[in-house]
Amino acid sequence: MGYQRRDEWERDTEVYSPAQVEAVANYCGIEIVGETNTHLQGYCPFHHNTDSPAFVIDKTKGLWTCFNPSCGNSGNLEKLLRGLKGLNYFEATRIILKYKNHKAESVAARLAAIREETPEFVAFPSEPVTRMINDLWEHDRPRQYLHSRGLNDDTIRYFGVGYSVKRDMTIVPMHDPTGTILVGFIGRAIEDKIFKNSDNLPKSKTAWNFHRAKRHGDTVVIVESSFDAMRVFQAGYPNVIALLGGHLSQHHIEQLNKTFSTIIIMTDFDKRGRPKPNCRRCAHLPADRYGVRCTGHRPGRDLGWSIVNALPNKRVMWAAYDDTCVYPHDAKDVGDMTDEEIRQCLKNAISNFEYTNWGIEDADLMLAS
């Protein structure tokens, strides 16, 4: 194996610019995270490692290898394009030539810029949260409400759920990606469906429960709310995060891209809303005979598609109860299911290709028309 790799490297005599090599690597979806004088370093796309950069590629020869013994892939730029993009020799050569005059700043400079853009998290005072956690166990009302949402006492204690007596609202603490900084809390009223988060909650900078989920391997389950995430955890899947709404930020994308190789989407299966005459999201679509471009939206499913489109190099799955329905008994989300039903949906998760072929979105449009 070792001699074969060395011979393959020595046979390739093409000379490229470092910018050209990096551009081809980026085209293949390889994340470059470091460099030496002669090589770029990244995460191997063949065995999807995320812990340490096992993939190296020569800056001028374009020769690459993975130093993980269980992988051991190696080759040149043309082989890289064939293996990751399914191109033939002529198509691969055309892509390489396309980036011949590509110019880029050094990897070190680019990584330094990214580090400068890393969001800062402001610590939230722990005293009020601790008080509200204690208040929850002194009042029956919030515990009864949480039990009605399918949460048991062990789950409630594990996530430090609290209760605001003044607002009659449950609160769920939120931490930064490392889990070392309390950054605020998510509040939900017991009586009405009213939400009140702590001021400046950085929900676009990180996902709820991210710091715990990343400890449990390279697969993550994505839901929308912290309550749904706690239910998934309780069903036996601690590798779950909540995006706290229908927005997928660039910070979310970067964290998911760097940390996980498999994504399981378990967002809401909501009904399609009414078309909006002035919908900004549909401004690019052709108008119908009434001048309306929007066909209505399903926020939970739309969020799922945003995840699919933002992470093209990841293995994306969709939670599904069986081969005929997404969630059982017309359930809208995790909160409408039992723990066993949640487990069934995750065990039976289907590929994005299969989910697309179900034609759910098209069928829904037909029913709405």
C-alpha cells in the first residue's frame, strides 16, 4: 500500500498554483483548515473525519493523501474530482483548467479572518436562573404543565428547566457552543402560547443544546424548539439540537459543517400557509394570473430544505414514521408524539433522495390548488 501511494505521487508531474489547488479542493467540498510551507490540510471527504485534519494536499503538485490508516486514499487532482464529483477525465481536466488563474489570499490569512468573526457570547447572570430553577420545584403548576408536554422529572432536572413566578412562564437555560457560558434562557407561558426570551438571546450564533449534542458522535438530529429537543433526548437521542425557529444562520451552517457528517431533519410537518401577495421569499417566482407569486409556505419543511441546500456535502436524512407517512396520526411535531413514536421516526429516517421522490411538496400544492 505504501509503495503504491508513493509511486502514484511520483508519476504526476503537473505544476499548479496554491490558489488553483485550493480552489479545486473547495469545489470538491473539502474544508481546508490549515497549511504548511508545502501542503494544505483539511478534513478527509472520503471517511468524513471531523476531529482532526487527516487530509493533506500538495500546494503545487496537487497530490493528496489521507493519513488515517482506515482510509488511506490518495491520488492527484483529476482523481479527486472523479472520486468526489463523478466526473470523467475530460470534465475533471476542464475544472482544473478553469481555476488556473484563480487568485486567493493565504489560508492562514483566511482562517485568521474567520477566527476574528467568531461570535462572542456575553454571560447571562446565573442568579435569576438558579432562583427560577428552584422555584419550579416549589410549585406544582409548572411541573404539571411540563408533564403534560411529555417531559419527566429526570429530563426537567437534566436541562435545568425553571419557572418565572412573576410571568407564569417556564424557562429553559441556553449555553454557548462550549457549554461553559450561560447566555440566557428561552421562556414559554403556561397559559397561552406566548414566548419571551431573555434580552439579546444569541439564537442565531449557536443552536440550543449544541454543546451537549457534539459529544455524542457525528450524527445530529435537528428540531425547532427546546421542548421538542428535550423530548427527542428523553426518547434516547442525546445528539439533538434546536434552531429555535425557522431561521438557519451562517453560524449554524458553519457549526454543523465542522462538527457533524450526518444530519437528521425532524422539523415541524406543518400545513401550508395561505399565499402572500407581497411575499419577499417568492419575489423571484413567476406571477399567476392574479399577480401572486407566493404559493404559501410550510415553515418547518422550508427550514429542512434550507438545511439540505446549505450542507450539500453532508449525509442528510428526514425523520419518517414509515414508508407512507412522515409523522404518525397527523402529528405536527415531536410534541404530538410518544417517545416510542419519536424513536420509530428516527430509526426509520430516510435519505434526502428518497424523501424528495415522495413528492410531498408537489402533492400538497395540488391539494391547495
